[in-house]
Amino acid sequence: MLKKVFILILLVTSVNVFGQGKFIAKNAFISFYSSTPMEDILGECNEAVTILDSENGEIIFQSIMTTFHFKRALMEEHFNENYMESAKFPKAKFKGKIEGFSKDMLKAPAANIKITGQLNVHGVEKTITVPGTLGLEDGKLAATSKFKVTPEEYGIAIPSLVRDKIGKEMEVTVKATYLPFGQ
Amino acid sequence: MKIKYAIILVLVLIVVGAGIGLKMFFKPHADISKLDAEYKVEATAIMDEFQKDENAATLKYSEKPIEINGKLVAKNKLPNGTDLLVLENEMEGISCQLDSNWAAANPQVIQALETGSQVTVKGVCKGFLMEIKVSPAVVVSK
């Protein structure tokens, strides 16, 4: 364990860390947002884990559904029990590849990218292509993305009584600041 | 006269019903500092449990208030201001996000925490994702 911490410190402090191994963020931010006539629905998670492979541009995101927090306890309850069925499908996962990836992207200022991969939510897997940014921000490697998903596509049934109150599409926002991770 | 009473009764029922409905709608989040821990464990012991059988450990601990005692290895602040305590292992240990209300009321407790020392944290276990996630959590003073 000490060795790992030591390697991590070594990598963080070393100048020439780019272009080798993997990058990790353990407290990546994911939110989804839907504006409704009654009130805005916003779920935020600060505990997503993401790994970026600097060799091939593969990127993985994973989050535990119950780590999404809402303003109202009732919303959180409905989200977990009625919609996401978090006990049955505890995690969401995205595994994708950055289009036209090159290692130079990790050293340059943030630029627009496209990522294609499989998003697995509520036990349903879909291939999606999403826009995003990747590059240095304040000297750290950061990635962001904003895209829309439709709950029904992932087999999430929303009762007709509240269907009109929840937007057809949910806007998903992703933000991660990476640290190099020794293998 | 009977109709009058019936109307009053219906009105009372409506008011009570609406009251219960509103109370449910505005129900606050559970206050973790007031919940009793269902399990009291050593950090290394619960890490072993998740390492050995993630599914069984998830079933046992997920969404339950637990109290964990372990070595504090990192104390950070997330971009959104949340205080984060990491126990035992920076990469694969136990990550505890402190309850924002509790943290705002107890800044001196957080301030006094030193990495390398033992700390006891009570929080809701969220399961395992590279590390054990606990949130929201509070520091238990001994």
C-alpha cells in the first residue's frame, strides 16, 4: 500500500508523466438535469470513478446510482426505487474511445473531442457518441462532456401521471480532473 | 345540519391529506448524525470483506449507516466544497464525503483531523467502486 502511495506521489510530482500509463479520477462529477414546469430536477454525483488510458484513448466511467444526490429526499427515493431500480442495477458504466486520439491531446489546452462507446444504465446497454472536451486546465488533465439521454431508451418507465412533468430528455453533464496513475 | 357536518369532515380530511402529502414531498434528508450505526467495523476489516466478496458485502452494507474506525490518509476538498476523508489507502481504501450541513456546523472538528491518526466516521455505505464509498458521513468524536 505504501508503495502505491509512493508511486502515486512520484508520478504526481514528476514532470514527465504524460504519455505513459493511465490517468484516474476518483471523484468525478456527473449530474443530470431536467427542467419541468413545476421544478427543476437535478441529481448530482461526486463519486464517479473514471480511468483514461493514455496509450489508446480508451475511457471508462463508472458510478454507483445511490451516490446521486437530490435536493429533496423524496426525489432521491423515487430515483433509486422507482426509476433506476438501484438495488437491482447498482452501477452505471460507460466505456468508450476518444475519436482520433493522440497523446498530444493530453498535453494541449482543452479542445473539443468526440467519444463513442457503450453506456450501460439500468441494465440496458446502448452505443452512443457524445461531444466533450479534453486537455489541460490549470495544469491538470481535465475532461468534460454534456449530452442528452432519453430515460425510455434505457427501459426506465416513467408513470404517465408524472411523464409530462419530467422532460423527455435528461441533460447529462460530466466533469473529471485526472491524476496520473502508476501501473 | 348533517350535511354541514359532512362538509366540515370532508374539508378536514382534505386539509389533513394535503398536509401529509406536502410533508412527504418536502421530507428532509435523513440526518446521519442522529442515525444509529447498524455495524461498527474496523476499516481494514470491511475492506477485506469487500475484497473477498463484493456482492455479499454490498448486500450487507449498502444503504446502511455504519461506523468505521481507521487511519486517515487524506483530507481533501472537492471542487464543490464537499470535505472528503480517505481512510487506510488513498487509491483503494474508504472514501467518506462529509455531510455538508454537519461540516458547516463543525469546521473545528475537520480542522483538527490529522492525516496519519485514527479517526471514527459514521456514514451511509454506498458500496464499492475501486474503494468503499461512504456518504454522507460525519466524524464521530470519542
